[in-house]
Amino acid sequence: MNRYLSLRAVTAVAAAVALLCVALLVRRPALAAVAVAVAAPVGLGVVLWRRPELDIEVGVSAARVVEGDVVQVLVTVAADTEVAWLDVEYEPAPGLDSVDGILRRIVTIPEGMARVIAFEVKPSQWGVLATGRLRVVVRDRFGLFALATIRSLDAVLRVYPAEARLRSLATPARTGSSLGAHLAAVRGDGCEYADVRPWQPGDRRRAINWRVSARRGATWVSDRHPERSADVVLLLDDTAALGPGDDTTLRRAVQAAMTLAENHLLAQDKVGLLAVGAPLRWLAPRSGTRQLYAIVDTLLDCRLARLSGLGRQPALVAGGLRPGTTVVGLTLLADDRIVEVLGELRRHGHHVVAVEPATPPPAPGDSRARLAAMRLWNAERAARRERLLEAGVVSLRWDEDVPLRVLLARVGRPAALSRARS
């Protein structure tokens, strides 16, 4: 901690020196006595004040919160000697707002004791947020001397979205054998009506359609679609992001992936995550609440520290997926290697869909060079879309105003790939 004289002490010393100089010039001993009286408290403070040794610990009341929840930043200060004046000022990091507007507290600490100071903040955005920094000032009883330090806080908050705005499910191309919420292409026991057919040996009696049988004079049974689970892999391209401030395409892609994962896991699907960046992050498809937390934590990390470049051999994970797995790629198509990854997944027999978050329109003040660069970049992306279509992967441009469910429903089956682009 840095030690310095307070304004009060500097003023007292300056006044004493000035009075002493005047006393010498006019030869008035009374003024010299006044100068000594003014400087005496400063000298007394130097003799009596003991420099305290502070132990400062900072934490949060909850490391994982939901956007809009109130969380406390707890500052614990312990001292080996009495602190008559402890001034703690808290500066929240971007994304954190004070609940009561109180960001500065002044307390005393008895000798050998500790004080806990709490600042209530509320996250205004989701993601991995830093907690800010502290300015701690210790003053003596007379306010003459001070110790000051500025400390950045190491504690972080993982803030989850408050509401799922994109209530949507990607229709799987192929379902598994376990129970789930999707209708299988095959027929069997289920609730959804499929068709009627003549009775065959081995059919159950409860499958007989008595109305059709009475009309046709023969035994007919009803076929139904069973409900099955599906394997879904969310591919997040975190190598590029466009947009002002925090409202970027990467933020929208992360939020979409988060909501898709939650909804498919609630539907008893197995969900995996492939975050294509540096480094490569891969979570194999699994089900359950634990998998949801693992996916959300990985997505928050992607938003916290986005590094340029692609991981090595991301398509190697395709060999470990069940044939017919639905892969939803959230990407800007800013790199040719993303096209190779999606095409490789399609060649392995998986149902692949590329979803492009809408990019912000050009600003009115953009220069001609910037506008020309944007046109060139859009032309390159259009060429990559054509390459994806040739590989059997449809690319959908997604605006937040359009529900993601509407787009994904258009490519529910591989046969619809050629029609979805129209």
C-alpha cells in the first residue's frame, strides 16, 4: 500500500511553515508559537500512528447466478492493529449494476478483528463477468496520514440467461432406439397416428381399427409413430464475431446454442457440443442435467475468451458419432476450413445444417473502403454457401426476429435439403 500525507496534513504543515516565516520576518514570537501549535498535531500523529497490516479477501455470495439476480461482492478486511478510518470504494465491472447505488463504505476495525463489507450488484447481461476492482484507503484517527491501494478482483461470475428467447427444437433426421419426444420415421407403438393396413399375424388386438374393419369387411389395424430420442451436436464457430459492443453475432450464436441444448435435453435427447476455435472444445453427446451444465459452462468460456484460429482436425469427432446425428452449425462462414468441417460431417452420413446469425447492416458513416470490404466478404460467404450446398449442407440465414424453430423445421429430413434454400 502507498503511504501519503492527507490534504489536511499538507495544509497544516504549509500553514505552520508560512507562519514561522512571517514570524521571522516581523520578529513576532507569538506567531512562531502559533506555527508550533498548528504543526503539533502532525507531529503527534507521526508518533502515535502505527502502520496497520491489512489482509484483504474478496469473494462473491454465489459464483453461478441467473441474469437479473442479486449477488453480493464480499470484502473481508482484517487488521493487526486498530483502524480508525477504513474507506472502501468498489467499482463494478461492465455488465454489473449496483442495486442500492452505494459503492463506497467507511468503517472502523478494532484491533485484531476483521470486518466484512458487502456491495450488492445485479448482472445486466449473461456470460462470464469480472467483478471489478477496489480502492482501499486507511486513515489515522486525525485524518492526517493515509495508506491507499487499488486492487483488481480475481473473482468471476458465471451468469446464465434469465429467459430462453428461442424456444425451438431442430427436427432430427434420424432418431435412436430410446424413448424421447420425437416421432420416429419407422412405425410401432406410439401416440401419433401413421396409417392403416390389413391385419397380419402377430399384430396386437388393441391395434385393430374397428371402424375401418367394419366398413371394409376385413380386419384392419392402425400403425403409429413411436416417440424416440435423437443425437444432436451443436457446432459453434467462435473464430469470428461482428456487431457493436456486446451485441455481437457470437453472443447470439452462444445464446441460440444454449437454448437448443436445454430444449433437446428436456426432450430426452443426447446433446453434444463442438466449439471450433483455438483450442478445440468437444463434448460427446450425452443426456441429463449434468450435460446441460457442462455445455453451458463451455459456451460461457467461448464467449469470455475468443481466440482466433481453428483447432486441429475438428472433423475427427465425426467418427465417434452415431450415423444420422443431427449437427446444427452456428457460424458466420468466415473461414474456408469451416466449410470443410461441415462437409466432412455430412460425408460421414450426418444431417448437417448451417445457421448464420444475421450480421449488422452497414452504418451510415462507414467509409467507401469499409463498404467495399463488406461487399467482398459477403461475396466470399456466398461462395462458401454454394460449396456447402454441393456437399449436401444447407445454409440458413437467421435473424432473431424469426424463430429458429421455423428455419430448422424446413430441413427436418435430408430430402428437404434441396428445397430448403428456395
